[in-house]
Amino acid sequence: MFPFDRNNQQMYQQYAQAYDSGNYEQIDPNQAYGHVQQFMQNAPPETQQQVYQQYFQQMPAEQRQQFAQQMPQQYAMDPNNPQMMAQGFHQAAQQQPDILHQILGPGGALSNPLAKVAVAGLAAVAAKHLLSGQGGL
């Protein structure tokens, strides 16, 4: 997802529209997973932190609870505090680059419909952030 690739602008817009509508059915979760991985590897840390915080703030409480439960214990996450969840997830992503695969990856939790929405939602928030010009690029 970074750097901004004009060839993927239509896909980023699709993600952003999904975010705005709250309907992620048109997003391929495996493709979104790949874009989130790219975002986690390439986006500036401050951009990642902003996106994660926005993502956790808009996530329903039940989903935050489930997400927090999937995280390794050393990144204890309080599902009632989206800012702390964002910090914990960012720290986990820096220390364990495969953390997303562990909790949402194909064949794992991504087979769960809620996980599919989670990864599509994260890709959508990142795309919306990027398209709005806040990507720090």
C-alpha cells in the first residue's frame, strides 16, 4: 500500500468506500491481508499509529474484545481503550512482523467471518488515510 501506487488507486478507493459504507463484502480478505502487510512494513510509524487508533476507535466493542483476546499476552490490550490497543498492536507489529498472520492470517483466524471483516476494515482505514493525503508520503 506504500508507496502510493497509482495503478492501485481504484482498489484503494474501493477500500475507502467500503469503510464509509461499513460493507466489506466486495473486498477479498486475502488481498486486503496482503495490503495490510505492505502497510505494516512500509508506512511511517506515526502513520501506522494514527491508522491503528482510528481503526480501533471505529471497531465495535465486541470485535475489539475478540481482537484483544487473539493478541499474545505480552501485548496485553484493553479493549476499552482504542489508543492503548493501537500502541500495543504497533509494538507487536514492530517486534513480531508476522503478528498479523498469527492472529488473522489465511488458514487461521481469517477463516472466521469476523476476522475477514477485521482485516478488510484495517485495509480500508489505511486506504482512506492514504487517499486523504495524510499518509505522510
